[in-house]
Amino acid sequence: MVAALACLPGHAEPNLDRVEATARHQYGESVAQRVHVWREMLAQAGTQPEDTQLRTVNRFFNRSIQFSDDAIVWRQKDYWATPLELFAKGAGDCEDFVIAKYLSLRLLGVADEKLRLIYVRAKIGGPQSSLSQAHMVLGYFPTPTAEPLVLDNLVGEILPAAQRPDLFPIFSFNSSGLWVRGDTRPKAGSVERLSRWRDLLSRLTAEGFEP
């Protein structure tokens, strides 16, 4: 199932008809309309330079989705929602924001090696705080060795990682592999051990995201 995202097409519009139909069938016209608005955003962003696409996608989800814990939205401790499920609820936690942004950018043709879902410890109250909590952000790497830009649902501006001293990376992953803090190469096959990732990909395929 990792291949389902690794092979996502570079142009989103022709491949989301089934997703919108699934939204209409499972959740009704209002959710199908949200998917349609998302598709319109992707179509517009498809003509933009890559750095503008980052800002467009980041702004779209930060403004259209309410942040809420899984315990409230899903009555579960930890649940990774597909974009369709996110639109249906209208709310999600940090992982849900990151997954939706990652998938959107992949649909726009951003290379998988430029994107990583990054688990961090986020200091609450700023870099000097002694309180922290688990958090997830999306990292964009212009080149494999470049400092990543951070897309975060809690901070609207996309900033270089060096300007986010409140975040302490633990590990990161994408469809290709998993990196532990300090690694320069992904651990081969390690992403397959992320059970929630496998479950997410299965649900994405059922909703029509498989190319």
C-alpha cells in the first residue's frame, strides 16, 4: 500500500472524481461540496510555483479545518484520518492536518523525497518552556540535505526549521522510508511497521485515491 502514495499522479483533477462521489455517497452533498472546493484549490495551485503551492495548501487546511483532539472527534486516543474523513468531520488533530497537506502536495506533483511527516516534541509556551507535548508537522526539503521548511497547523507562517526552536524532531517518514533523528538515510522498509500508516493507505485506496 505504500506504493499507492508513492505513485500518486502529478495532476490531481482527473483522479478525484471517485473521491468526490464517495464523499457524496457516504456523507452527503455538503461533504462532497467540501471535496469539490478542495479540488478547485488544487486545480488553481497546479499552475503555481512549488513554493507558492506550499503556502496555498498550508493556508487552505489551516483556515478550513478546526483543530480538535482525536478523543473528541473520533472517541479514540489516536486516529489518522483521510482527507475525506477530515472534511466530513470538519475537525482533526495535527496528524490529520499533516496527512491532508502531504497528500495534497503529492497530488500537485511535489516529489515524495521533498516531503516528510515529522514527529516532534513541541514546547508549550515557547522555546524556553519546560512543558512539551507530542506533535506532528510537515517538512519540505528543497534538496535532500537542505534545512526543511515547516508546515504547521498551529503556526500559520511557513518557517525554516532553525526558526522553530520550540520543536524537537524525534523521527520522520514518507512513503519511501523512515528517518530517526540524526539519520541521513532512511531505514529500509521501516515505514512498513507503522500500523496506522498502513491502515490509512488502505482507507485511502477504498475512497478512490489509488491511481
